[in-house]
Amino acid sequence: MAEIARVVEVPGAPYGVTVGPDGALWFTLVAQGMIGRYADDDVSTFPLPQSDGQPTVIVAGPGEALWFTEYQGDRLGRITADGTVTSVAARGPYGACTGPDGALWFTELAAGRVCRLAADGSVTGVAVDGMPSMITAGSDGALWFTVNQGNAVGRVDLDLSLTVYPLPTPAAAPVGITAGPDGALWFTEIGAGALGRVSTDGTVTEFALPDRNARPHAIVSGPDGALWFTEWGSGALGRITVDGTIDHLPLPGAEPHGLAVDAAGHLWIAMESGALVQVSP
């Protein structure tokens, strides 16, 4: 499986984590209303102008900056490497990613929209029923996202054409999604205790976890050709191969949420109990 290489304590409850354009690890502190940065054994924090926005997902985005969502604050935030923060109004944003067109794409979970933020600051979007959640760029040049309460996975083209694929399991409540090494999209079903795979033609396959109460949350493609995911309920890191073989690694602390892969191929997991955990696959 894998082994824990490092545990970095941070002053708050980290939720989302990503690798920035500066090579550092950037993360959100959801309860404290701050953005954190970890590099060279040093943790820095940047308070946001409003501390009650609950920053959640953070990604490396356009303009050599980090972009993050503030679900409660109705803001899409941007922070540069020197800590300068600006924001754009949005209604309950949650997931975000850089699209194949270089624009920032994000979901408005509260408003029920998938949106595109252009370089000139204009926002366009398409309505999606059922609380669109995480979003990622697919291998087919489209954006793919989970529909948490709509029990579906959606696809939107760059021209905002929308297709929705229902999931076989009722109340699966999908959350995390990522492009897999096999060209398909892989996602978590936090309500069903399962993982899913959807091919670019819309064919869905589900893989039940050994612990159906594990509540899988985020998922990424690893450096080893497998998919890695966090289990919020069981406090573990999971691994699934493209043929469906599943392994687990117990994590120190509790409530693992976001995860990212750094340039050296290490996995980093944001533990809401107050730490970043580095795992070597």
C-alpha cells in the first residue's frame, strides 16, 4: 500500500488542498476563514477580509494565482503568492477547476449552476438541478461535475451544452470527481459508501467500498496509475486500481477531506482535525 511520511500541524481546520504555481502547498482553513501555505517546513496563514465565508475548495488557476470558493460568503476568491486577496461575487460556490480553455470553471451549489469566469471578469453559466458539487476537466475537452442531490454526474461543453447521467444507486450523493488514468472520470459516492466510474460516453460503473459507512469525499489520480480518495467517515486514505482493487491506509487525526499530489509524487491529505498528512505511495 503506502506509508505516512510526514504530519504537519496547522492552526485550524484544513479542508481543501492543492499545489500552487510556486510549488508550495496551499490549503483552506474552513472554520477560521483563512488560506494557508506550507513550504520549506514553514506554515503561513493569510486571513481573509471576511472570516465567516468558510473557504472550502482551492485550486491553482489562471493568472499564476490560487482560486478558492467561499460557500457561506458567496464569493469566489483569488490569492497571489504574496498573499494579496481579491474576490468575485458568486452564489454558494463549492467546486472549482481550470478548464481546457484556460478559464476558471466553478459550481454554484446553492444557486444550481455551473459557471465560467472569463479573463475579463465576466461570468456565464448553465442551470443544473440538484446541487452541482465538485468539477474537473475531462479527457474529452469538456468539464465534468457531480450533482450531489440530483444523484447524477454531469458534463458541460465549453459552449455550456449540458448532459446529465443519472447514477444507478439511489441517494448516492456524489461529491469528489477527477479525470482517471484510463480516460474515464472517477468520483466518490459519499451517501452510498462507493466509488463510481463514468466513461466519456456516459456509461457508469460503481464499486462498493468494504465499509459502506466510510463516506468517501475527495478523489485524485495518483502517480502510480491508481485513484486515491479520502474516507471522511472512517478516517482513512483509500486506493482503487482501474480494475477495481481497493486498499486502505488509516490516517492520524480525523475527518480527511481534500487531497493533492505534489511534484515529487507524494499525496497530501487535509485533515480537518488540524493537520496536513503526507503519504508516499
